[in-house]
Amino acid sequence: MTRANLAHRLHDAAEEAAHCTRCPLYRDATQVVFGEGPANAAIMLVGEQPGDKEDLAGQPFVGPAGQVLDRALAEAGLDRAACYVTNAVKHFKHEQRGKFRLHKQPTRGEIQACRWWLDRELEIVRPKLIVALGVTATSSLKGKPVVLSRVRRQILDIEPWRVLATTHPSAILRLRDSDEKEHAFRELVDDLRFALEFLKAP
């Protein structure tokens, strides 16, 4: 299938997802935030869910966590424009605190309901490697809870996919100690370099 045909299929899937009511999260979110990137990308980056900025913009990883991810990708030698970027859950789950909308972790049922759309993206893009950013993305792909420290920087065989688990950029932002934050960022860069080496392998 040509790249144009694949891109058309992704567009159709995104249009369909825009009307999704498979779980209650659509009621409070501004819009579905579908994935974006080349339809034949070798690498797919999967996060947890859109944040406030993503919910408003309708694009994945455009907020503070996205800035951390962009910087890590650049340092690792990966071009974000060549990656397909998406989330395990397509609607922003939050609670209102005054003027602010605070992130809430999606439930297992919400993650399972949204797996329908992630599977559609995987079926079309068929990446050589999936980089799962954080516990939610990794658990969604494995179909069961995981301990990130036990699977990090390993190539997981989750048929028919190969998955590399790493930390979510938002976890780095939550660290208050500057040294810890820098160390965590360096680890993310190293994980992404590991992903790049895997992609280069025959």
C-alpha cells in the first residue's frame, strides 16, 4: 500500500475517532487528540493521554511534556517529524480546580476502551518499534499492569510488535530537585538512543 493510501486511512480513522463515545471521557474533553506523523513511520511514540495544552490544540505532545520530549529526541538524534506520536488514551481526563484543569490518571477500563484506536493506528502505521512513554502506555500495550523499572530499556516482544519502555516526559517535569531532573532527562535520552540503534540494526 502506498504512503498516500496509508495517510488517507489515518485521516479516516482520525475523523471517525473525533466522534468517539466509547468511554465517558468525551463528555468533559474539548476534543479527541489523535496521533500525528508519517503513516509509514519506523517508530511510534505512545504516551498516556493528552494534557491541557494538547486538549485545546488537538495535537499530541505540544505542551511542556512535549517540549521535554522534543529536546530529548533531538539530543538522541531522532527527528520528531519522522516519528508517529500518539497516546494510549485520546481524551484529556481531568478535574477542575478553580481556573485550572488538573490531570487525572485514566482507569484501566478507559485505557481498554481506547485501545481500539491505538490498534487502528498500529495496524496502519506498522512501526518497526514502539516507544512506550510511561506506565500507562506500557500497560496498555502489554494488556496488564507493569512495573516500569523492571521492563525499562528492554525490547519487549508483544506480538506482533516490538516495544521499548521508558519514562514519560511529564514524570521528569514533576521532579523538583534539579540534579534528579537532569539525571532523569539523560536516562530518557539514553533510552531514545537505544531505540535509534535498534532501528538501525539489520
